[in-house]
Amino acid sequence: MGLPVNFMMLVFLTVGLLFLVAWLLQWLWNITMPQVFGLKEITYWQAFRLLIIAAILFGGPNSHVAALLAMTYQKAIICVIASPGGAWQSQMLNR
């Protein structure tokens, strides 16, 4: 049983986008950093590694998921504290 064509296209597009963003990072670095800060130019693979390091340090593309879960959790806690008698369950179901 093979993978659907749409899934394979998504994988190829994602990998292609990753390589394109790495190239864009390299280009932006090489036209900005040497002139502004006196740093050396970087290679494509150095830009790729910087992109991976930034994704690890700053949360990557799925960081909004963690923020959404945190907001949902905070809303649930507020409903528990603010509602006497267990009415928070109905409030959570009705949102």
C-alpha cells in the first residue's frame, strides 16, 4: 500500500521550502552582516545549520500550538476559580 500522491507532494514541497529558506538566510546574511558588523560571509550549509539552531532555540514553526494550549489551560483555570459549585464544566462546554 503506497503513500497518497498528495502526501508525497507535501513532503517534497516542505523539503524544498526548507532549502529555499536556508538559501534566503545565506543571501540575507552575506549582504548584511559583513557590511554592518564586519563578520565573514557564510556558506549555504552554515546557513542551513543556523536555521536549524534557530528553530530549536525559538520554537520552530509549531510554537503557536504550545501558546494555544497554554491559553486554553488558563481559560479553564479561570473558569474553575471564578465559578462556584462546578459550573465551570458547563461553561467550558458552551464556549
